[in-house]
Amino acid sequence: MIYIIRDRATKEQLEEMLQTLSSYIKLAVDIERNILGSPKKERM
């Protein structure tokens, strides 16, 4: 799953993104559209 964020990320979103890789957050940023994308660990 991927987060698509157009506003400031919440603390909960940042914590979930950090769970994916555990030591850092991997991001993709589109500065022309003002969006940020990040993988999110899926819950089962």
C-alpha cells in the first residue's frame, strides 16, 4: 500500500511509514503537484 499525501503528514502516518523499513522512510516527491508518496506496511 502507498500513502499519497497532499497536506502535512500526521504523526500516525509517519509512524506507519517508518514500520515499512524500520530505520528510515523512503519517499517520492512531485514538487510540481505538491504531493508526496511513501510505502505503507499493510495490516493483515
